[in-house]
Amino acid sequence: MTKFEKTSSFSRRSVLLGGGALVVSVGAAVSLDTVMSIGTAHAQGAKPPLTPDQLSSYIAVNADGTVAAYFGKMDMGHGLHVAIAQIVAEELDVPFKSVKVFMGDTGNSVNQGGASGSTGIQLGGKQMRMASAEARRVLVEMAAGLLSVPADILVVNDGMVSASDDKSKRISYAEMLGGKYFNVQLDWNKKLGNELYAPGKAQPKNPSEHKIVGQPIKREDVAPKVFAQEDFVTDIKVPGMVHGRMIRPAVAGSVPVKVDESSIQNVPGVKVVWDKGFLGVVADREWDAIQAAEKLKVEWSAVEPPFPDQASLYDHIRKAPVRKAQVEKQNGDVDAAFAAAAKVIAADYEWPFQSHASMGPACALVEIKGDQVTCWSGTQKSHFVQEGLALTLGVPLDKVHVMFRGGPGSYGRNDADDCAMDAAVLAKAVGKPVRLQYMRDQGTGWDPKGPASTHKARVALDASGKVTAYEFSSKGFSRVDVNTNGGKPYDTLSGQTLGVALKSGDGFGVPAESYAFDNKKLSWETIPPLLDRSSPLRTSHLRDPVGPQIHFASESFIDEVAAAVNADAIEFRLRHIKEPRDVAVIKAAAEKANWDTRPSPRKDQTGSKVSGRGIAYAQRNGTRVAVIAEVDVDRSTGKIFARKFTVAHDCGQIINPDGLVKCIEGNIVQGVSRTLWEEVTFDKKAVTSVDWISYPILDITETPGEVNVVLINHPELPPSGAGEPSIRPVAAAIANAIFDATGVRIRRVPFSPERVKAALS
Amino acid sequence: MSQKFNLSVNGKAHTVDADPDMPLLYALRNDVGLNNPHFGCGLAQCGACTVQLDGQAIRSCVTPLSAVGDGKIVTLAGLGTPEKPHPIQTAYVEEQVPQCGYCINGWIMTAAAFLATKKKPSEAEIKDALSGLKCRCGTHISILKAVKRAAEMMG
């Protein structure tokens, strides 16, 4: 129920307007008094509280008729804001260009979960769609009152409401609401974050009516970036600001026991901030802060080096105690089927720790003025950073204002949230605003890592070669050793270095597919972290958390089984896949790539340079994607060139096809990088991947020559995510293509030249 | 310890009082007040800090102030404007390259320096010229399209 119906405005309106006498014609503005009196119900001058149950928390109409959309998620580079503006413009019937999307500001948006799990459109857009539809409904209802016509004869074009039978009866959104606020209650489900949902009474449009949604509208924020007109979080400055740098131990887990400040007495204006394991410096000038952090003499506590030899990482995982085990899917009797099998095929796979290795190390600026805390952060989740800062600084939540500004890249829980907390501790200690940027070795060496894991798969075959059972299990570090955001001090480096005990969580996952086998079991196990405090190998979410790992293994294995029964890799998959949309993406990719139906491997190649093709597919929270990789393998060097990709992608309704294609291209290229190159190295003391030499990523000379994307649009289905699904099958598609080319199966990522060469020899 | 340096940046003179060993990047960002050369690695490994010094693309994060001399520095902000864009800037907008955009300086400033001396480059030549630059979001395919488009525009 809206407040509109609870008020007496209708009667006041009737008195004021004399029952339908008002005719608002072109160019004749309604008097402010009139509009204000009528609008009191739905619109008010004072902003209602910023709570998820208020329409004003999502949508505002400005005096000039432009629309502000306040979004509690944010764009990490895909142009999400364009899609959100399309959705808002569509439902409100206003021009696309009149909508401005404000993202990730705790001062004007509610906690919609931030950038998380490819839910920007799937969940965030859903809420903005419902709020916009409700805004339109309310505005039309207001117009009906003002124009004294039934609401159902009103139409809206470009923010102008008019009577369909008499276009002279018209009034604009701006005239009714401009500059004031909606006073409309939504039906909030009382949840925050991704689960937040607060619809009004309105039903959104039928997709068949969509004119703006579905259009390939370009990003308006490219030009400001290209002409250096846009500030990144690294560029924000405030008066009196000083520069901070953090100092991390050479042996993970050790803490400073002696800090010799005289060692940096020649550095001007420097201050040391040391509390338990927390050690940083600030200086007026950035270069001085860097110099001080490098030169400061520190004696560290002696601790046992915490990590195993990297060479024994996978042994460690296999032998480690299981902290949590979970069977996520099970049907039939797998054990009985394996007992009765004529033949069993089994294989193990391995995936290393990987780093976000964002383009730059994280940066944050924190200003504490009186009891008010202001933070600019590149975080994916500003509302959680708000919570984390309140807890870290011991101040009420409503005294903390966090503003997201685009940072140096983000692919999950990277180092951004840790940086915001560290900056806050420094700012509090020195009583000045602190801009903290980590250094490169900290960005790669100390960000939360994508978990390393092992995977076991097996199938039972009967005498005819039919699969009678399938079992897949993963064992690895948790995807939430530290949580996906910095909302709690036990999840951040500052919290842990200041003595808050880690509360390591457990989570992994299973393959997302629709292979129907009579007996099937999918499960996972997590193991404890290697170090229980401020660890450079703590694990959390890295793009498509555990998805690339799991589907590298599961989709490689399905290929192994297909090859073992001498079946074509696609024909074998289609024999077992039951979901029609899954079948459709596979068929679409095969058709686009001119897939040649035959078993793998190829047997027609000789010489050192060979080629192959491989397919892999996966679901992800409603989205389906099939990827066909075509690779060249140089047997003499072991070098893989992932030359061409064909991707078929179904994420339900497409909001912006061009943005979607760019999003998929980025997934594929980053997926190739993670598959061919990326592995966090470490010794017993510390992470040794500290720069772009020790953590190489894909170079432009190795970039795929072609990425062909087939978009399957389902306007009748709600949109699902696209930010991560297509990175999921990339590693398996490449592995399967290498097998097709060479007959050799590579079961450990990355497929570096040394590893491939060794496997081929 | 600190010295005065006279810098020519995007056609304007600036005086910077700083440690001669301080990399140019920090002078451009903090003393001149530019937002565009970015800190990515401080090791000349990624390109985010790239500017042109007398037409050459250099990594300002490892270029000490003492090595700049009276060279003319051009940053992304000085390469072109929305009214008078450099072709590579036009091409970047046309091809809608960015994901996060933090790497842009490296690619655009390097490509602009390359295209100034190389007409009608092949794809392999473009890739070689840009090799070593980093883009973590994986926009390489769009970057290549943009550089090719700019090369065509520049004849």
C-alpha cells in the first residue's frame, strides 16, 4: 500500500482543482502551489529515509525532467550502468539520455549487494526495473488526479503524461515531481545485499513492448576516460591529505617487534603507525611515503615459515584434514553402480592459487572529520565497506559515508576492501585524511587469492560402453576463507593484524550442468587455510569463484569419457544433456564454428605444429554458455596459441547486445590468461608472485585472433548474469583442444610452455 | 636534497621542487596535478604510467626527474581533446574499448607514438609495438581493433 492512499490529498486536490477543471496544455506550466498540494501524497520536499522500502531510495525525478537512478551495485568495467539506465528509461518511459545512474554511494543508495556474482542485471536490474515501473505507475496516478482523467487512458512518452483521447491534457513528470522526492512505500522483503527485493504494486512492461531494453546503446563513459576527464579512485584528493604506504612481513604471519624510526629520520614529514601487527607510514608527499616504507628498519618476530613447498601443494590438499564436506547433488546409487561397472574411467585435475593481479594495486582515501568518516574506494561493495569501517573505527554506521569510484580493476574480493580499512586505521592514527595505495608487490602478493584445488572424477561404464554412474568431487581451499567483502574486521588484513581472530568460512561448489546419468553424485570438501592470520594465501572470490577450477576438471573429464568411448565430444554431450537451453547453446556454438563431427584426437597431423578444437559448456545461475576453442600447439616449444573462440551465450533477456559481447570477450581473454599463464608462486615464507614477471598474464601477442559470439536472446525470460559465466568453460575448452591436437591430456593449470612440453615428450 | 625542475607538460611550463630521484610519475600526478598517468607497478612492467617524452613513449614510473631535462612531456590529457581528438582517442571511443580503463594511458600513448612513425602497420607489427603492455580486464581484442582503426584514419 502506498502512502498515497492513506492521506487526505485527494479531497484537498478536489477542493483546489474543482473536480477536473484543470487542463494543462503545452507550455503552460502548472503552478508550483498546485503541484505541491497534489503531489504531497506521492511527492514531498524532504527526502524520506534512505531505506530499502522507499521508492525514493532508487528513483528521483529532477526539476529539469532528468531521472536519477540510485543503484546499490556498481560497474566494474562492463558498462553495467548503461544497461541499468536502459531498464529504468524503459519502465519509466523517459529518454535513455535523461537517466543518470549513481552507483555504490552509501549516501544515496541502499545495500543491493555491490558488484557480486554477475547479479548486476539479474538482481540489481530486477529491483531497478520494479522500482521504475512503480515510479511510472505512481506518476501516472498523480497525473490522473491532476488532469482529472482516469489513469487507464493516460499514456507516457518521454516523461510526458497525456490523455490518449485528448493530447492537450498533459503534464510532465518534472512538473509533478521535479526536484521533490517520491513518498511511496515499497514491499521490501527485509533482506539486504543481493537478496534485497522491494517491488511496488506495478507490473513491469511486457518485453514485447520494449523499445530501449535490447538496444546496443554505447557507453558514455568511454570518452571521459580516453580524454583523461574522469577521476579514478586513485585520483581523488582532499585538502590536508597525506599519503600512506603499508609494510608487510617477509615471512607471512610474523609481526613487528622493533621499529627503528631513526632509520627514516631523513625522510621529511613521515610518521610511523604501528600497532601490533599493523605497520604503515604516512608522509606529506607520496614519494616520501614510498621511500619511508622501503627504508624503515623493522625487526620481525620469528615464526615458523607457514607454507608447504609449492611443489607439494596438491599433495598437501589431498592429505589435508577435511573441514567441511558437502554433497550438493545426488541421484541413484553411485556406489552400487561402480561396483557393477564393466569399466571405470577416472582422472584427477589440479588448479593453482591465482591472484586478482588488478591493473594497479588497491587505493583508498579516508577522511575523518569530527565524528564523520568519508571514504572513497574502488571496492565492489561499498555498503559492506561502510560496515567494515564503522567496526574498524568504532563509530556508528550512519557516521560513515563510502563512495565508490572506479579503481584499477576488480574481479571479486581483491585488495580494495583491505586497503580502505588500512587507510582508515592510518587516518585515525595521524588525524589527517590518508590516501593509501598499495605497492605492486602487495597488490599481487597480498590480495586474497582464488583457491587452489584438486578434483576427482570417475564414470562407470557397462559392457556396451554406456555411462551408468558419474561421480565428481573437489577438495580445496575455501572460496570464503575470508568473506567476499570487508564488512567484518576478521575478514580484513587490518583487523587480523590488529589481533581480531580469523573466522574462516567454508564454501566451494560443484559442476553446473544438466548431464542426466542414472547414478550421479557431485560433492566438495574444504580444507583449513595454510595460515590462520593475515595470510597472503588467504582465499576468497576471484571471478567466477571456483567456477573455472571445477569446470576445467568436469568438462575435461566429460571429454575424456567421450574419447574413451570413441564418440564425438559434442555428440556425446548431447546424448546426456537434458536442458533444452543447454542443448541450444552447444548446437549454436557447433554450427557457428563449423564443428566437424568426429572423435578426438585428430590422427591426421604430423610435425611439430599441430592444431585442435575442443568444446566445453556450463551453466551459471540461469545462464548457459558453450565455448569452442581452436588452438595451435607447438610441440617443440610447448607453446599454446588459443587462436579462435566461438561462444554461444544464453542469459535470458538481453538488455544491451553490444555491451554483452564486450563482456564476453573480456571473459574469454582473461580465461585464456588464467588457463595458459596464471599461477601464484610461493615459498615456505611468502608469496613470490609479486609483479608481472613473477605473475605473468596474457600478452597482446598471444591474444586470440578471433572471438565469435552467438547471442541467444530470450526476451520472455528474466535476464541472468553475464559477467562471469563465459570464463567458466574456457580452460576445459582449451584443454580439450590440446588433446584433440596432440592426444595428450593436460590435467593441471596453467598450461605453461614448460608443462605442455613436458607432457608432450 | 630536493631540486627545482622546469617541466614542459602538455605545452605548459611547470616548476617542480622535488628529489631528483623521484620518478616523473609522482611529479605529474601530485605536483602538476594530472590524473591520467597511473601507478600500476612502479617497475616499467605494465604501461599504466606511460607518457611521451619528445614523442617517445616512456614509463614515467621509472624515469627519474633528473633524466627528464628540457624534454617535452605529453600525457593522455595533452594528446587530444573531445573537440580535437587524436585518431587513437576517436578510435577508442568508436570501438568502446574500456573495461575498467585504468590501463588506457599505456595503450593509447604507446600506440600514438608508434603510429606517428609507422604508417599502415600490419597486425603483427601493431602487436609487437604494444607487446608488454598490460590489460587485466582482457580488452585486447577491442584494443587491436581501435589501433587498426586509428592507423587507417592516419593513412
